[in-house]
Amino acid sequence: MVLINVVGVALIALIVWWFWLYKPKQIKAGGDETITIVVDNGVYQPAQIQLPAGKAITLRFLRKDQSPCAEVVQFPALELAKSLAVDKSTVVEIPALETGEYDFHCQMQMYRGKLVVG
């Protein structure tokens, strides 16, 4: 009985860490280069990309994870979605953006990332 409670508390702690406390790797981009984002093991790597305002950028998604959830990347604020093929690069052209934060995620929002423009 105690073991079940300990496992339950550990799972709750893991869920809290994953959804609210986890700080993904962040990179800074100048806006002229192509950024490769690897989709694997339930995460986008890097998951946060800092960009200058007013510059377009090219994102290249390389999907290694065969999970159906990783099949599509969506940029809701940009009304943009792309299907990602397994073990192939998919290019997503991001137009010049105004200062702000722009989320991207899979259709179930399990894989999550953010463009930080400023």
C-alpha cells in the first residue's frame, strides 16, 4: 500500500515537472540562418528559439519519433501547420514577426515549443 502511494506521488511530481517546471533548451538566432529542430522522445530540441523582430526565418524539422502525435507541427497564431515525415527534414518558412511569443506544438500539444521574438 505504501509503495503504491510513493509511486503515485512520484508520477504526480513528474507530471508537474514536465508540464510546468521543465525549461527547454533555448537558442538565439539572427534570422538569416536555418534552425534545425529535432523531434524525438516527446520533445522539440531546441524547443525555444529567440529571434529578432522583423526577420523571416527557416525552421527545418527532423522527425525521429514515430509517435502519431509527432506527425504534425502547428503554429496557431500564424495559422500554419505542416506534416512531418519520419526520418526526413521538413522545411517551415516563418515570416517576419512582430515582438511577442509564438507557440508551436503537435496536434495534441504534447510536443511544445516557442518562438520568442524581440
